[in-house]
Amino acid sequence: MTNEITKSELAEIREKNKGSRSYTNGDVTIYWRPHLCIHSANCLLGLPKVFDNSVRPWIDPKGATSEEIIEVVNTCPSRALTYLKNLADATTDKPKTEPDTAEPVKVQILKNGPVLIRGNYVITDAFGNKIHTDNEVAAICRCGSSKKKPFCDGTHLKIGFTG
């Protein structure tokens, strides 16, 4: 699984921002979108020298190598954390700013959490109306208590959902 940021995610961040933040060490940029976070704590447990919610800013990309950061960011199940490699393109000598491939659809059921859908998909409601279409991740509620149905808002943590 890769959490390299997609073109559509990067465009959304640039267009809407929604409180998103970015942190860079020069080689890699970490994007954090708190509205997507389901608090799995993979980042905090995986690389506490970079991800430490007891300090501000809570992300310090200089605390580890870019490879270590990418490895841990790739464990974020909700894609609240994504990354972009800031590498020069050998053909143009310009920084690479956008990924250029779309992923196939992947569905993952998280233990005691939502269903994650990644790739090129379309979600429609019971009447056939398009709810969400993008080339990023969708976290679909399984507990039934989300205030953002059909999407997960993290309520499963508060109610102790298991499944």
C-alpha cells in the first residue's frame, strides 16, 4: 500500500485546504488532513521522533530519514497522512510535484473500524446520485453511528464498535 498523494488529493488540498497542513524536510513533503484522521496512531507508534502529538507542530519531518517517514506514512489507513517525494525529474530537471498513475480499486476492512476504498471508484446513493468520486480513499462507516454517513467520522472509537 502506498500513501503517495494522488493528483486529485493534491488539487483538493490546493483548492479547498480544509485545515490541511504540510511539512517538508526538502526530500519529502508530508500532508496531514485532520478531517480524514481516524486516530489509528500508526504514525505516533511507528515514528515518535517525527510524529509527536504532545508538541506543536506535531510533525517534525527532520526527525527521521525520508525512507523511514514514507514507510510510516504508508501505514496510515485513512490517508489523513500522505506524502510527496520532492525529487527532480531527470527529463526536465524540475521538481516532481504530482503522481502520474491511478491505482486500481482496493477495498480493505479495518478491524473495529471502517471499510476503506482506494483507487478509481464512484459511490452512489440509493437513488443513483453520485456521492463521492475521486482517486483517493473513502472510509465507509460500518458502525452505523457516523454523523457523515456513508463516511466514517471516527464515532466507532467513541462507542466501542467491534467488528
